[in-house]
Amino acid sequence: MRPESDLQRAIREHLADRGYQSVSVPNGAVLRGDKAQRGRQMCNLKRDGLMVGFPDLLIYGHSGRVAHIEVKTPQGKVSPAQEAVAAWLAQWGHKYALCRSVADVDGALLEWGWA
């Protein structure tokens, strides 16, 4: 198991305990086949709407609340694509947080006025 997956699962459970729904965006899914097959799959996914760098979790709360969480371990690096998507979301006024722990989630909820 990947440490980031363990953290993401803990964050989803924590959010559910607080009454929030979360949906995973599997941009990091492992594609099958040889290099050419994976390339075709990625092209098709992008045509279907996959956005490289999109946050790992969509968070839904009552009264139309929607937010985005990028999950990283304490040592995890944010990619340039993830930084660009975070900036794009902020430009459009969307809630976004980089969370490296469950405590970071509580901080984000507080910052967003959701806690």
C-alpha cells in the first residue's frame, strides 16, 4: 500500500465522521499494458476530461459547499501541474487545501468556515 493512499483513506473517514462526503479523483491510477497502450489510454482519458494535477478529493457539504483537497504525505512533493491547478481553482474562487495530515483537514475546514 502507498502511504499517500493510507492518508487519503484516513482523511475520507475523518471527513465522513464530520458529515462531509468526499469523492476520489483517480488521476494517479495505474494504467495497464505496454507503453503505447498506456499512451493511448492517457490520451483518451484526457479527451474525456482528465486534468493532470487535479486534486485528489472533492469534498461536498450541505448548502452547496464544494472544496478540493490535494493529499500529500509530509515528504510528498507537489508537481508543477498540481500547483497550476491550485492557482486556477483559487482564481475561480474555489476552496482548495493541500493536506499532509488529518489535522491539516481540520485547519482547512476551519479556514473555509465549515468547522
